[in-house]
Amino acid sequence: MFLVSLAILLTFAGTLMTGYHVTRNKLEENALQMHEAYAKKFADTTDLIFRTMKQYLKAKSVEIGQNIDNPNYRQTMLATTGYNHFFNSIVFADTNDVIVATQPELGVIGKKTSLSDLPYNPREAFITKPFRAITGRLIITMSEPVFDGGGNFRGRVAGTIYLEESNMLNDIVSEHFFSDQSYAWVIDKDGHLIYHPDPSRNGENVTKNVIAQHLMKGESGHAHVTNLRGVEMLVGYAPVPSSGWGVASQTPVAEIDPPVWEVTQRMFYYTAPLVLIMLLLSLMMTHKLVIPLKKLALYSRSLTRERIKNNVLERIPSWYFESEQLKKAIQLYTDSLTKEVDYFKKESLTDELTGLANRRHVDVVLHEWMNRQTPFSLVLLDIDHFKSFNDTFGHQAGDAVLKGLAEVFRQKTRADDLCGRYGGEEFILLLPDTSLTHAAAIVERIHSALRSKPVYANNFITISAGVGHYPDSSAELDALMSLTDQALYRAKREGRNRTVLV
């Protein structure tokens, strides 16, 4: 009953856990794909704006180059409208990097630009990394060289984005469409923040950020990462090809927890009543099923303590198929257990190598027959020169000889005769209701079989045998064994390969 209850409750808990993890993984994967798609779209938009800004500056540099020697134009070269769609300010500086004109008025005309201290070639178009200008602002500057009609370098026109103030880039990123704590950020090709929701972080070097490292390599994708502040984030990212910038859109992992818990709670409310009903029904059915099982268990336990008659098992009621089969199985078990005990008993009385009776078995039978006063002949046999055979051919060959000889004994003796290995190369035959002369005839059949067929490879063996009889030779076991053993040794002394009777 406990297991049934535990199984149902664990299944219920497992279902809730599975639902929780599946929902969480799905929401996380959706968030990652959504942020990656948004980052790519935003990167495409930023790339378009960046190329448009470059085109605007390029057109302005051509205009200035064509009209730079016109005194009237110099007064109004930057007065034309349109720059503020892209830049916070626009500046023209001469070949000595001295500011000639600005729009709007910044109060820096006649001063050198901050670009003169930066490692950029004024004769080439470039975009800077974030730096502090002479006005004290954190800015990014995009510069285009100005050449007159004769191809002479006359200075440069630069558009400036104030990272800490409102501008087109800032406005686009700040319109991040997610209503939760998601946000986007932008870095330049050197890993400096160009835009971040926290303005104080603009210009910060974030090259240690994993996503920033991907963006600096021009890669796009999505990932579950921990940012530099130790917060787990779901991030999608994409590069801006024309500028080398990178855009990332992200949301804290914690943001997906509320909807996941909401789904899990709904699963609990919907399934808990069904689980409770199933649990109650299962407990009732288990209680009904367990009654016959308990009686069978008590019977099984009693089998280990005392002998129980089979009719006790028959009296145990069972109203369903399974318990009836258990009763039959228990009966089969008790029968098989008896057979198994008999098997192991036999194994304990059998010589492992030859399969004949071992010494213990022989001794048991000897005492039983003498106690019942059953007449029998006792034959002790020994392989001639077996030690020399072992030394010549090895112990494996010797084992093969012992097994081969055992097979000859089984073939040449009767079903009621007991053949045993008494130790080493010594064997014993117990022949019930057999006279000395009949026993000698049986031994002679063994001699004949050994002469007609080699036991191992092409090697023939011989045996010496001593034969005694109970009770004719002796009615005492020790005396009978001693007399028969002496007959065996006499056979060996008289030349081996022979049988001597007591």
C-alpha cells in the first residue's frame, strides 16, 4: 500500500517537474530566438542608418570642397538643415585641425579638434571609438576628408553623436519593443559600449563579455550567459557589417520564471483532484488485494521455520487469478527447493574431476550397508606407474587418464554398483550382493577394456586391484579395508596389472 501510494505521488511529482522543465526550456528557447531575430533586425536598421550617415557626410564633404574658396559660402557652409536627423553636431576643421565652423554653435571655433590627439588619418574616412571631446561630452565622431576641385586636401567634415544625450541611434535603441526588463545594447568594433540603457556605462570596455567577444568576431546567434554583473541572461546578437559594431538584445533569465510557475500551478490544480481520486481507489483496491497475499506471505515464512503439510497451502483462499498463481508458484518453489537440496547433496558427494562418488560418499554407503548387514565385495584399485606418467606427460594428461578410467568403471560395472575415487589415483568399487569370484570377474572386464583401448592418446595404462568381501573376509570395516589394501599392495609387489583376492 505504501509503494502504491508512493508510486502515484512520485508520478504526480514527476509529471509536474517534467512540465516545469519542458515549459521553462521552451520559453527560454523562444526568448533566445526572439532576441536573436530582434538583434538581426535592429542590426540591419543600424547598418542602414550608418550607411546613410556616411552618405550624408560624403555629400557634405564634396559640397564643401567645391565651394570652400567662396568667402560667402564659408560663412554658411554648415548652416544647411538636415544634419540633426543623424548627428548631434557637425564640425568642419582645416588642414591644421583647427575648427572653422560648427553647427550648432559650440563655442570652439578657432580651437583644435579633439581628433588631432587620436590615431586617425585625417585624409581618410573613419569612425572613432567613444572618447571625451574638448566640450567634455562622451562622443563618437564620423569623419570624411574634404578635397577641392584640384584634388587638394582642405580639411575634414565630422559628424558627432553624443552618447549621453538624445540622438537617432539612442532613440531607435530606446524604443526596444519588450515591456519586461529586456533591453538592447550596442558596442563598437573595439568592444566599447556605444549605447546602453544605463547612460553611465556608455564608453565602457566590455571585451570580457562573452557576447561582446562574439560580436567583435562578426558572429551572430543566441546564448544563455552570465553577464559581467553576475546576472544570467538570454541574449540574441548580430553584427552591423558596414561599421563593425555589434548589437545585442537580452532579457534576464529570471523573467521567464513567473510564466513557468503559472503553468506549473495550473497543471497542479487540474491534475491534483484526479490524482487524489486515483490514490483513494488504489488504496482501497490494494487493501482488498493484500489480504490473500499476506496469508501467502505468512505461509511462506512458516516454511523456513517448520514443516508444513501441503493441505495448509490449499486452505488459503484466493479470489483472483494472480493469488492462485502465487499459490502454485509457492508449491513449485517448495518442490524445486527439495530437488535443489538433493542436487547439492549429490554434488557434495561427487568427485569434481571424475564424476564418481567421492570419499565421503563411499564412507556413508559403507556404513549404511554394514549397518543393514548387506553382503558386498570391496575392490581397491590403483593406476600403475601413474607418477611417472604425470612426470612425462603433465598433470593435464594425468587428469584425462583419471576421467577416462572413471568412464571405463561406469561402463563395466552394474547399475547398483558404486564407483568412487578414494584419493589421487586410487579408486574403490562397492559391489552389493557380489561374491569374491564374481567381483574378480568384474575387475577382469576392466583389465580387458584397458588392454583393448588406450585411455589417453596412444598410451595404455594398467591397474592393480585388491578384492575383499563383507562379511566373508571380515565383519569389521577397518579390518576389511586393511586386508583389501594389503591385497592391493601384494598385487603391486607381484608385478602389477593383476588382481589379488583377500
